[in-house]
Amino acid sequence: HAGRTLGDWLRHRAPGQPLSVAQAVGAVTQAAQLLGWLHRQGVVHRDIKPDNLHLGDDGVLRVLDLGVALSGREPEATRRLHAGTPSYMNPEQWPGYEKNGDPAGQLPDAGSDLFALGVTLYQLLCHGRLPYGEVVQYQLGRYHRDPVPPSRHNPGVPIWLDQIALKAVARNRAQRFETAEELLLALERGASRPLSATGPQPLMQRDATALWK
């Protein structure tokens, strides 16, 4: 298909010609529709990122590379194998992130794809910046701070979209979107039904060792 991936666009965009907010929202809206369909079939992509989202010249967004996708019929040992790109992986997949969680890390699920799509939305709005910066495996310290609202990097981002992006990449899983349909509804409602802003999480909740430090 003619066109290019969103990752290629971010790397080779013309100076002074960033992706517009409307284009970013349009691309992520299509991606949410596709993920919703995959999740209803029981499929988890596991590697959603700009390089795997192809925007055709026909305006159609296509999800690429299902090489590490899970169908739900694999043995648990296969599901346990880490796959995907660290900077786009939800933090609870890493061992040791959740005190009372699985010591080996949480298994990937539909929520993992939604977090990765949230990181992608943030990156598109912020001209390539990642909410937690570049993350390498087991670099849990990256997740002890709240992301900066996209509008701080791009004044053209409206407040309602700030709130959607921050909810999508929240460190606390309970604060994120539960389904692709919920994210899609928030994007479609936009400014007419904005989400309520979530306050910053206290430092002691973000990093329990902060007191000792």
C-alpha cells in the first residue's frame, strides 16, 4: 500500500511541518477501532507503536506485524515470554513493578495494547517525545513520575485531549481506559464531553523509597 508508517513520518517529517492534532486523533481513532476488533477476537498484538501503524495515501490506517501477537490459545510459557518494545510496554509487565502482583510480571492483555496506543498518541502529539522517555528493560524508575501534559510540548493540543492522553498512559492501571471502545468514545466525544482531570499521584505512592532517599 502506498503511504508510510507513523514511525517513518516522525523520523523524517519536514521541519516546521508536524503532524496536526486532527491527523493524530484520526490515526489513533482508526487504531482504536482496529484494536477493538482484534480484542473481540481474543487477539493481543503486543507490539503497538508508530512503526507498526501504517497510514496509507488512501487515508486508511493499517496495523502491521502480528509476529508476536497472542491468540489466547498459546501455552502460558509462550505468553510469559517478553515481547514488544520496552518504551511502549505497560509497566506492570515488568517483574517487581507491582508489590502485591505477580513476581514475574503481569501477563500481556488487551490493556497492554491500549497502553502502547496511548504512548503512541502522546508521541504523535508531542512531536516524537515519549511520556516516560526511552525505557529499557527493568528500568522501573522511569515510572516513578507523572508524564508532562502534551500541551506543554505542543500548545496546539487542547485540554480535553491532554486528559485523554494522560489517562491512556497513567502509571496506575485502574486509571487507564479499560477497553478500546472506551478510548474510542472519549476521542469521538472530544471537547463536548471532556474527561475529568486526574490529580498528580503523591510521591510516596509513586516511589515508596522516596522517604528513605
